[in-house]
Amino acid sequence: MNRRRFLLLAGAAAASGQEGFEQNLIQAPAGPAEWPGWRDALARWRAAARTRLGYSGALYRRPDFAWVPSCFSCCFVMLCDETFYDHARARYTVDAFLDHGVKEFGGYDSLVLWHAYPRIGLDDRNQFDFYRDMPGGLEGLREVSRACHRRGVKVFVDYNPWDRGTRREQVDDIDALVALVAAVEADGIFLDTMNRGAAAFRAKLDAARKGVVLESELALPLANLHDHHMSWAQWFRDSRAPGVLRNKWLERRHMLHQIDRFSRDHSAELHTAWMNGTGMMVWENVFGTWVGWNARDRSLYRLMLPVQRRFALLFSGEGWTPLVEAETEGVYASQWEGGGMRLWTLVNRNDRAVEGDLLRVEERSGDEYYDLFRGERLRSGGLLPGRMEARGAGAIAAGPREAFGSGFQEFLSRQARAWREYRGDTTFPARTAALKPAGRTRLYREAPPGMAAIPSARVRLKVEFRIREPGFYEPQHSHFEGSGGHPLHRPIFFERAADLSRYAIDLTPVTNAQYARFLKASGYRLRFAQNFLKHWQGGAPPAGMGDHPVVYVDLEDARAYARWAGKRLPTEEEWQYAAQGPEALRYPWGNEMKPGVCNAGETGGTTPVTAFPGGRSPFGCYDMCGNTWEWTESERADGRTRFSILRGGSWYRASGSDWYMDGGPRPAGFAAKFLLMWPGLDRCATAGFRCAADLEEKGDRGT
């Protein structure tokens, strides 16, 4: 945009009070000659907007919100992340997680404790149930909060407004959230998919717990800036000359967290945050998809954060001058002034390192000059030389010695050490999901009673997923690279080769009655009883449901039954082949969905396992579509996420949002990625299992 047109638009917007000119990120003109007029227009717009809104920053001045302007680094945590919850030892590992954050990113100022998506919707548990069903329940999460608070880290809980199709609370969502905040001693609510929360939030939160903030995911409207202390800076594309975040420009104490969740290069986000004095969202485990930060971006953030924290008052004060002229092409700077000192944040937009004169600053008597990244004192002001790495950043400060505060030399030493450890490697830190080997049973000569014999075969199976943010088999996927470019909710197909030895598979899912016999005979001892056979009454199956599939069993509960029975769980390839047969039928009975051949939810619950003989597979197996999802022996882990693949679909379907997990009857090739955590959460009302066994080979291998 040329300067004249920009000034005309800015002037018209300021005069009219309209917001047509106000983008969430106000892009900057390209040339330095245009910047003074641009800054003047920004100042006029700010004054006019504050007058138009009758803006008051009273909530930002409250002592209980004094922490907000220094909450720069926020980490988005999947509660099931293996580095946050150790499932083998059954405990949260908060301190180890925070220690890792210090080592890799410079530490976190806050955590978002994410809980439900992408698991929610498999049964009727709502988003609040998911927090209750975490290890230790709400008391366990309160201990997580307290562990964070001991380290000076704030805690956010999540709110999913789209969760309207599961079980309803007895109170409205705002009251449920306020109660949750009080119970777990949270410091904020992350408003998923929302650009603002309801007006009723503020008073109710203040009554329950002081200092609790609201943070919107989508761009926060100016009209809500006064009572929403934080927001995400998401889907904002910066200009070549870094622009200004609108809400930060209007309210300097407002904290934005820059985020581009599926990007493998975070330098653009880091530049925008650095030039605007705002924060970053560190999010590597994106709902089960791995998007790890490269070494360069981690190194850069470890240099930025200590500067932001030490000089937080500058970055939240009124002395911000965006885009002061730098001396090198492709290098841009912002100036921050207050308390007798000046600080310049610089970014290098070039894909190469630059060295030489970077910035010309006014020399003032008594000032000392420091390179805050290298941790060294510079000569007097004027033309300041330096070096900036490719897509890197820098910081220079000037002021009298007393303006830098106590401990400044120690700060410089730490920065110098971080500079020496800087790594410019942009290689993506890929992970691999290791498949837990399936066990073997003894070799049976023939299929045991109640099982179908499946001949050996070399097959190519077409597997279908619905594209969702958890991804598929591998931890990282190209479908999600780039902000906003992933085609969510569409089907995707893989072909997978499988070399199947002869095996047997249960004709029906394991029933409540069969599982009761197992418990009586085996003395199965639970490590955790939470939600185990939750639907049973007095330790026995519900009356009249002995021949229904057992549910509220997790993967280990299913494996325990299979071992007792001399069997194992089927691999997902075995399950799919048994369901669709040699002709690779889409459904067990054929290639089209038909009424009356499976439990599609008409009765509002499970049905007897042999209720739909017309829906049997080519090998005679019942209930391989609908009724319940079925566990398969497909557990994978990449060190951050554990998951298994469920097959078959169920009678239950949560309606009203695409963010819910897949429900209803599903084709034989359909796979659902199920993130694993611990038994109390993994046991569901709609997940059961059937067993498999190994058979001796007979005759030729099929194709």
C-alpha cells in the first residue's frame, strides 16, 4: 500500500470511527521513507479508537493481573503427552516437563492443559468429564497447578464451546467452567475456537478466584479488549517490514501469543512477537501430530525470552516506536523507551547472516550500550555494528548503568552463554512411531469354538481415515504443513500391504457374560479401578445384557482377557481382512450401507452381538460394523504420543460438530486414531473387543 493511500484510509477511519482499516495485524509500508507517516497514522487511529470505545484499562491495572504483561511463553500441553504424564509409573511429571522447557525454550510462563479433543465424542462424556477422568481427577489436576505455581508458571484450562452434542451438565457452561477453575486453581481459560467470551465470565470468575484471565483463540475484537487480557495471534500474515499487532498497539499490556501450529519454521512468528513485544505459543505435540521446533528457532527463543522477561515493563509501556530505521537491507527494528533507558529489538528477514553496521542511535551523555544477545558492552552510541544470523534477531539497549537494575552482569553472562550455544540448524526433528509387537498364541490346528478360521493371505488393504489434526500412523504428516492449509474432515486413503499368516478370529465381540466368567476364574487384579465396567451393577452385567458386547474396558483389560482365554487381540490388518473378506468389501455385507444389518444407534445403546445376522462378514463374523468400536493390537508410541487404532464404529454418534471423534457405523477399512493415556480415561462406553488366535498353516497361501 502506498503512503498516500494508507494515510487517507487511516485518516478516514480515525475520523469516522469505523473499523474497516483495522486489521488484526496492521501491515507496514515497505520503505523507510513511509514509516514516519505510518507511525503518525497509527497514533491518530489509536487515540480515535480509544475515544470511540470509551476505553478503560482498569482491569489491566488490577494487582491480581500484574502477571499478564510478563506471560510471554505459553506451552500448549496435551495432558496425555508422555513427557507430561508417565503412564508406566502412573504419575504426572510436571517438574521434568518444566525442566525440559527451560533447557529447550528458555522456560514457560504458562501452560494450557488440553484434555478432550481429539478424543471427545467417542462416547457421551463431555469436556468437563474429561478433566474429571484425568489421573487423580480434579484433585490430581490441582496438584499439577500447584506444582506449576511453585515454579512461577501459570495454568490455563480449556473451554470447547462446540461441545453441545455430548452429556449436558446440570449447570450452564460458564458456571461449570468457573467451578472447574476454582477446583484446579487455574489462572486462565483458553477459549477454543472463540474470539471472545460472554460478558458474564468476568464477574463470576472474580467471585471464584482472583486474577483469572480469558484468552481467545481467534482475533479478539477491540470492544472486548478491556476484559480479555490475552489472545492468540493466529492466521496473521506479516508484511516484509514487520507490522503492528492491532490489539497490542491499542492496549500495551495485552498479551498475544503468536502461533502457526503446523509450521516447521517459526522464524516469522518469532519476528512478529519480537517486534511487537508479545509472546509465543510453544506447541510441538499438536493433538497427536508431532511438529517439533528446529534447533535454530529454539536457540533464538532462548535468547529472546530473557530479554522480554527482564524488560517486561518496557514492552508493556507507552514508549514503543515501531519501525525505526536500520542500516542494513532486510534488517528492521522497533524501539522501546522508558525508565531512563532505550531498547531496540531487531530482526533479520534475510535468509543469510548479516554483519556490519546495524543501527544508528542517538548518543546520550551517561548512557552505556549493550548487545543483549551477545551479552557484551558496546562502544558509545552512534553507528552500532553487529552480526545477525540468517532469519535471526538481536537486541541492543542503552541507558545509565543504574537503569539496567541489579543482577545485570549475571544476566549478560547468561545471555553470552546462550549466544555461544546458538545453533542455526533448521532440520526438522522428526520422530518415528514404534509399533508394539503383537504377541503370539500357541498354534491351534483348527479354529477354537466360536471362532472363524481365516486362511493365510498376501493382501493390499485400503485404509480410510478422516483427516483430523491427530494425523494418522506416523507422528508428522505433510497434510498439515502450513497455516490453514490442511483439508480437515475429508477422507483420506492409504494402501497397506499385509502378509497374514493363518489365524482365527472371534465370531462375535466378547460379551458381558464372557467377561464376567473371566473375572471369576482369573482373579484379574486391577491397577486402577476408575471407570472399569462402569455400566455393570453390583459387580455383575446389567440385567438382560449378558449377550451385549462388554465395554468400559481399556486396551490392557482386553489383553488380559485374551491371555486368559489362550488368545490375543487381532492386529488391525487381521481385523480388517476378517471384516471385508478377499473381495475387499466396503462393509461386511457388501459395498453399500443397508438398513437393518447393523446397530446404527436406533435403540440408543448396545444390542446383542448376534442381533444382526444379515450383517455378517464373508467369514461369518458378527458386529464388525456398528454396535461398538473394537480394540486392535496396534499400539504405537513416538515418545510423546501413544495411540491405538479402533475399528468398526459404534451405535453412538455425537452430533453438532466436526471436531467430535468419528461415530456411528463405519466401513471395514475405516481406522480411528485413539490417543492413549491411562485406564480411567481410556475406558469408554462404546469400545469393546474380540480376540484372535494363531493357526497352523494349511495349503497354499491366498492372494
